[in-house]
Amino acid sequence: MQQDIYGQMIFTEDDLCEIFLTKTDKRFDKPIITDKLINFDLELDYIPKLIMYKTDNISIEEFDKINQQNWHMPDKYNQMDIAKFILDRCSNDSELQRAGHELLLFQERNLFDLLRYLKYLVDTMRENNIVRGVYRDWETDRKSTRLNSSHSAKSRMPSSA
């Protein structure tokens, strides 16, 4: 296996054989880039999509710009009306005003794809019980760091003073 200047992993036929023979449960979410055209004549339960590597002779900056447009999420999320989804969850005029203002800021910066991806990420994490909720319990923190009224404020002077 080798890596090109863009950081893409390029697999050889031997690499793929080793992966599929030793790690039979291995699954690939994205297509696999190969160094040559490979035709699997094996009967496997799972065969990933293979793409033959080609050099485009583009700069790393151009490569990054092209890939920033690909969010690798299901069409259900790519086609989602994220503004409607967010606004439908507002329960009063104040929330509608705030959400509407923030959505305009996301739209000005062309970041609706980011919002769609975050929705996809959160849904995926919930479906797989990765994170149930992370928040800071301010009341508990405040009480745990505050001195209890039973503590006395004695100064600690060295005995030699």
C-alpha cells in the first residue's frame, strides 16, 4: 500500500487479497483506489467499489477544494431542506427569530452543507449509542468548587513564624 501526495491510500492487488483473506468482516465506506484495474473473480459476500488511480497533476490546494465539496453522506441528508428542518423545531417567535438570523449567516457563508452533515453525524451517533448527551451541570460544578460554610478560613502560617 502506498500514499500519494494528496494523502490518498493506493492499494495493490496483493494488499486487497491480504485484507479480504485475513479480515473477512472488513467493510469500506468509500471506494478503494487501486494501482491497476482489478477484476475480482471470487465469490465474496462483500465486494467494495474499486477505482483505478489516476494522476490529475493538480496542486494540493486544488485537490482539497475539489474534495471539500464531497461530504460523504447519504442522499437523504444531501437533499434535506435543512432550513425547514431547523425552523420547524422552533416553538416560539423568539426561537424563530434567532434561528432565522443564524440560518442567514450560514447561508451567507455557504455552510448549509455543513449543517446537513452535522445532522447526519448526530443521527448516526444516536443510532449507534455513541453519545447520549454532553453538557455541563453548572449547579453541581458551582457547588463542588465553592467552600462549604462549615469550612473555616484559617490562615496557615508556618510554625516557625
